[in-house]
Amino acid sequence: MTTAQAGRLHPVVLLGLLLGLAAFGWIAASGIGPKPEVDPSTGEPFPRNQGAPRGMEEEGAEAAPPAAESSANLHGVLPPDSPARTGLLGSGQTIVRGQVVAPTWTEFPNQIQIELLPQNGSEEPLFWTTLGGQERRFRFEPVPYGDWKLRMAAAGFETMVHLLTTSEKSPDQHVLLQLRLANKLQGKVVDARGAPVPGVVVTARATSKDPHRRTLPLRGISDDQGKFEISNLQPGSYQVHAGPYASALGETREIYVANGEAWVELSIPVIGRAQVRLLDTVSGKPLAGIKVSAQQDARGAPAHMDSGTSTADGLVVFPHLLPGEYTFSAFGTGYRRTLRRATVNPDGLTQVEIRLQSYQDEAASGG
């Protein structure tokens, strides 16, 4: 090919390039290519590079498997598909999502009703859903800014209410709602005179026929009228007594808790109190953080015992001790264990002072 012939080809090449550019522009203008997905509720296409939300895929198309939420989402981190992250939420709107949880021994109900309603105003929920089967998660959107009540109800369980506030600072909230059985054990603690006894620990432990199965004790505390309540109980038999688990103040009663509430009255003897003061032997200053145990000297019967830790004032108070002789044992880091004996009388307050010597002072004195 000569130089002259090569020069005659330049117009042809230029014409081809111009035709190619024109064709590309015509294709772009005519919309030939993948058709954007359209929101059937508005008739508008979805944002670019984003398909239809889950549950709105084209009929006959294979649905994508739901993405499992990572544990990070439970701590306020926005997931990748969150509208709050992609900017799809309108001004003043947030997401409230959550999960229903329960102890391993609790059987989930067939239906769980979840409602979101304003804290002040109508009791009509703005959002609601019913979970069933294996469903454990819920999601409400778009939720306006404000103060809300998230209410959960299910047959055989307590109605739970969780208060929350939605704002620009919390555009995507995750809430854990725990199922609690509606079964309750209620009762009253009285002394031998029939007077109510406040502030007493009440212990209930499920009765199991399986010797290899251990059940944890449940606790309640009597109020000023001597009344107590222990909730979230499985149906079944319970051994109940007033006092700590290993140290009953009175007789143990066996109570059957059915679907609902059970009642029991627990009677204990007229009790006494003791106040123990802990001091440093050398300086005479009060000692904080010293462990003190009170052991009843009982012969031929289960001995009552209790324990506590001294406050900044060096005091330990035992408000409920059965009458009798007691050994009070005090020990703490850097101090030698010291014992004192005292008598606890019904309706009386026994004052005990224990002076502890530190190992450092003992070594300095050559003891």
C-alpha cells in the first residue's frame, strides 16, 4: 500500500467512527437494555442498583435466601441493607426492629403479638405484627421520631412493655424482648405472733424426680407488709421456705404452681437481730470489706447461718437471726481471722465488736 492509498482511507475510518457513536447514543436514548424494577405501590422505579425488597420479587423468580443478621446488628451497628444507611428513610423516620428471646426451658407460644404505640395518647398501635411458628424477629418502619411503647403479648406469658425513643441519633434500633411465664407464687411471711416480717428472703426450688437434674433456686423478698412474689415459674411443685437457700428460718412447704397464681403463708419464730462492728486493733479505725459469718450453735438440729460484708463504717447488720447462741467469724485480706460469741434474743438487738489485727502489725510486734 502506497502513501497516497493510505491517505485515501482516512475518510472511511472517520465515517465509521461517527456512525458508531451515533448508534450508541440512539441505544442509550431509547432505553434498550435491562428494564429497571418498578415499585408496584408507587409506579416509580427502585433506586439504581437496588432490586425490589424481599417479598416483592417478580413472580416465578427464585427468591434470594434471607441474609442472617450478624451479632453486630444487636449492638446498634447498621446492617448493609438498612434504609437508614442507604438514605431511603424520609426525614424524621427511623426503623425499630427486634427479636423475641426466652430461657432454654421455655416453650415458645404459637402466636406472639408485637405492637408499637405512642407513650402518650391513643392506645391504638401504629404498627403491629403477629409472630408464629419459628418466627422470632420483627421490624417496623418507617417510625416517626418520638416516644414509643413496644408491647408484647402471648397466651400464658406476662405482657411486656419496653419504652424507647426514636430520634436522628438512633435511626435503626434493635430491641430484645424476653418472654416471661405468667405463673406466680405469692405469699406472706409472718412470725409466731402473726405479725408480718419485712425484708425476709423467700426461696423456692422446683421439685425434680430426676436425681441428676439440678434446678436453681428462685428468690423473692418480703415487703413492709410481709408479702412477696416470685414470678416466671414453670408449672409444677416447688419447695418454699423463708430464709436463704441453705438456711431456712422456718418450715419448708411444698406448693404446686399451676397455670396462674399460687399462694402460701410462711411462719417463722420471733427473730432477733445482730450488729457487728469491725475495727483495726492498732488504729481503732473501722474496717470496710471484712467478711463476717454468723453461725448458730445448734445441737441435734439444723443450724441457722448468715453472712455479710462490712460497709465503709465497719458495720455488718444481720436483720433476721433465729434466737440462740452464735459464733461470729470475721476475716479479710491482710487480717487474721477472729471469732466472737454472743447470744441473740427474740425481738432484741445484739451488739458485737470485733477487733482484727493485721499480719503486718503482728509481725512488727513479734507476735
